[in-house]
Amino acid sequence: MAKWMVSAKKADFSKIAETFQIDPVIARIIRNRDIVGDAQIDFFLHGTIEDLYAPRLLYGMEKAVAFMLSKIEAGALIRVIGDYDIDGICSTYILLRGLQACGAKADTVIPHRVKDGYGLNDTLIVQAHEDGIDTIITCDNGIAAEQQISYAKELGMSVVVTDHHEVPYEMTQDGGRKELLPPAEAVIDPKQEKCQYPFDGICGAVVAYKFVQSLLEEYAGLQKSHAVRTDEAVDEHQELLQELMEFAAFATVGDVMELRDENRILVRHGLERMPHTKNPGLRALIEVNGLQGKPLSAYHIGFVLGPCLNATGRLDTATKALQMLTSGDFAQAATIAGELKELNDSRKEMTRQGVEQAVAMIEAGGFLDDKVLVVYLPDCHESLAGIIAGRIKEKYHKPVFVLTKAEEGVKGSGRSIEAYHMYEQMSICKHLFTRYGGHKMAAGLSMPEEKIEEFRETLNRNAQLSDEDFIEKIVIDVPMPLSYIRMDFVKQLKILEPFGNGNPKPVFAQKNIHILQGRLLGKQGNVGKYRIQDEDGNAFEMVYFGDLEKWHGFLEEAFGEKEKAKLYREGSKEIVIQMIYYPDINVYQGRESLQIVMQDYAK
């Protein structure tokens, strides 16, 4: 069972509520997100796109823009090399559109996940050279491509790096770190030591967006100096930046970046625009998933739309997703969008099978006591390793690596828990890898097959994890009685959106909840709906979207199988629990009603 903890952060909640005209409970939730002081609270509640940080604050920006403008003016052939995930696809699209708006002769290449792997490689460099490319600009990759960029320069090409990943480093004799920056003409990455950008938690697409924003501004200045700038051109650039912000927001959610600081503003603004997007590809993707005319949330990007982009990079080629976004014809875009959805449906079934195999291997192979789980699924599609690792991490709440057989050796993806810095721990045994990279919570690697057991042993020998680290923790924002819930309060919760990583949906808790009557909904009966009552007699409708098998097991163990059966038959008077919940509004046939969404439970 998860460990429940009540957030106990202090502040004058009444004063905050009065100052910003919000409910005191909302004020408490904001404080729980470490938003302190009037300026931060105002930024959180009312920040606009005018409050976003200036692109020039990114170290290397001015140098990169000046260099790229000189190449554009010279008519040089420019190639954007991105990545095959959501962030990489969106980054590539943003850079391509921005460069083209400045008259660049630009094309794109997105590496094939299986044939090329992540980021730059020698094959892509040679291909660019043979195609007459003068300059490569990377997005969502490149920071760790020192060798490949050196090779590109040997062949006479120039390279500009835009990335957001951790900068590789080596340890010095005095215990410090020395950055290993690639020898590019310019490097834009908020993670590099010299960068003083106020918020380094932006994704690759936001870095690309900032570059395009700065590029368009400088290009407009040049046009003005040459007396060819028009107000119409300026308006077109501003409209383009508004459209590209949708993709920066899409990638921010899709790459699971923290929805705080300027990310929150970007995503909120992007979500407001997406239902009315002018991009035929994005509009087709929204329609094929049945979301047209509906307000979009971070959930829709993270779990409905985003996976369709990811699926093409996993099971086919991400170039198809880019073709959808660049298509000016809605019918063509809709055809591609339908194909992406079908790929994602296939991916779901393959993932389910992979998770079942991984669980069986862990439990039958004697690995349950390992602090870091390493699972080798040779027949699993390598593109699904990260998803499967994430599911296994959720099940056991341990760091997980899932490895698959590749053309050369094995490839793998890791997903971590808060107490385990995955990239740092991998750096300790980097001699085992042919390639690796990542950050605290996720990583990727390639290695010889014969090194798997040594990899497992090394990780577990160095893992400084206690039993406490493996217990899932649920932080309760406020122990709040159901009687406090009102329609206006639930609607006010929406000012805290968008919810996601770094800004989780707030949760509340109450004891002595009577579960009176239940029924199962959905084609597979995988949703529970219940009538509940608190100790003061207030009645509510409640739904549970979680693991019903586990929930029913809890009911049988705590109250008996007969009482559980009665709950779904004539009703029960004996089932009393404490629960963590979130209040929501259910809309049915145009009518709104309060609804409790149960998140967790205990006796």
C-alpha cells in the first residue's frame, strides 16, 4: 500500500486568499506547489505570454542566430536533424518552419529509431555531406554528439546544436565536473554551466521555439535595414510564432516536462489555441481521435494525441508524423492521422504483452529483491522498452531498465523513481556502454549482450536505496471533508490547471466514508461507480478508474467476499473506508453534477 502524507507547508492562507480573491484551500494548494510570495503567486495565476523569458537569455543564442542568418543569406543548404519522439518531431517542425520563413534552403531528417538510433551518427553525417549540405542544425539532440560533430567538421560542414538534455561530463581529480561540450559553431542548451536562463526545465521544442523567435526578430531587423520589411511580413511572423507555440506546448507535455514556471504559461496558452489550430495536421489528429470541438487538456496530449506521434517513431518512421504536420492539405493529413492512430492501437497491445512478459521474468527469475530491476526481453520491439519500463516502475516502484535485442548488441531504456538519479548512476558504469544518455528520471543505452549481467550487478552494488525509497508516497494537499465541496469551489480548481508533472492534480482525504451501492461501467466493466455518504449524512456519487481487481481484493480482505457482493447487489451498510479523492464535475446531457473521483483507499 502507498504511504499517505499530508503536506504541512506553512503560509498565511487567509491573506493569500484575500489578496488574490481565491478560496483558502486553493491558496494552500498553491503553497504546496512551492509557489511563495505575491510575485510568484501572481505569475502562477495570471502569467501571460508577455511574461515568457527572452530568448537571448539562453547562452549561445546570439551566436547561433547570427551564424544561421549568415548561412541563409549565402544560400547554403541547411539540414535540420531531430529525433523520433514527440519532442523531436515538434522541434524539427518548429525549426523547419522558422528557417523557411527567413528564406532558408532547408530540409529535415529524423533518424530511424532502429536503423539509426538516437541523435547524430556517422551515417547521417555522411548522407548530409553527399547531399551537399553545408550546415546541420540539431534539435532535441546533439549535446552528446562530440565525435559525430567533429566528423562533420572534418568533412567541411558546420553544425549548430539546440538541445535540452544533460551535458556530458567527466570527473576531475579534485572531484569536480568538467563539461564535455561538442565542437559546434554554437550550442544552445539551458543545462550548460554558462547558461543563466531563469528556468532550465524547458524541452527541446521550446529551445527550438526560442531560437526561431530570436531568428525571426533578427531577420526582420535585417529586412528593415534593407528597406524590404513590410507590416504584412511582421504580422505573418507573429502569426507563425503563435502557431509554433502550440507545438512547443504539445512537446512540453509529451516530453513530461514539469508544468511550472514558463512551461505552465506555454502549455496553458497552447492548449487554448489547439482546438482552433490552423495546422491541418494537428487538426486532423484531433479529429481522428474524436476530440474536435472539445476543450483540450494536458491529459489529451499526454495520453491520446501525443502517443500517436510517438507510435510512428516506434513502429514505423517518425517522418510520417512530420509529413502530417507539414501537409497543407487536410485530406492528406487526415489519412496520415488515421494511420498514426492505428499504429498507436497496435502499440498498446504490444506493450500489454511486453509488460506481462517482464512481470513474469522478474517474479520467476528471482529478481524481486533487486534494488534496480534489469529485464532483458530479446523479442520485444526495442521502441517499446521505455513504455514497458515505465509500467514496471509503477508496479514495483523501483528503478527499471528494459533491454531488447538490437542489430548490434542490445538497446535499452530506463525509468526511475525520485530517490534514484538514473543518469549519474549510469555514468559510474559507462565503460559497459557503447552509447548512453538521459537525465535523473529516464535514460537510454546501447551495450554488448554479454555485459547485461555485469550491468545488473554493478547497478545494484552501487544503489544507495533504502526500503523507504521503494514505498510509493501520495502527498495529500488538504484533509478536507466532503461537505466542503461546492460547485463554485470545484470550478475554481480549474485556475490551477494545466495539471501534470510538477503541478499534479490536487488531492484531498477524508475518513469514515460509507460505500453504500456500486455498479460497474464500461464494455469491460473496468470502471466502478458508487453512491457514498460521509459521517454527517452528505451523499455523493463517486467513480473509480483504477485497478478494480486490486480494489475488489481489498474489499474482500477488509469486509468479506459476501459484503463485497452485496455492495453490487442490494447495497451495503458495513463498508467504511478512508480515501484520497479529487472532486470533479460530471456533465451528462448538458447537466452538471458534482462527482468524487477516488484516487486511493484504506480501511
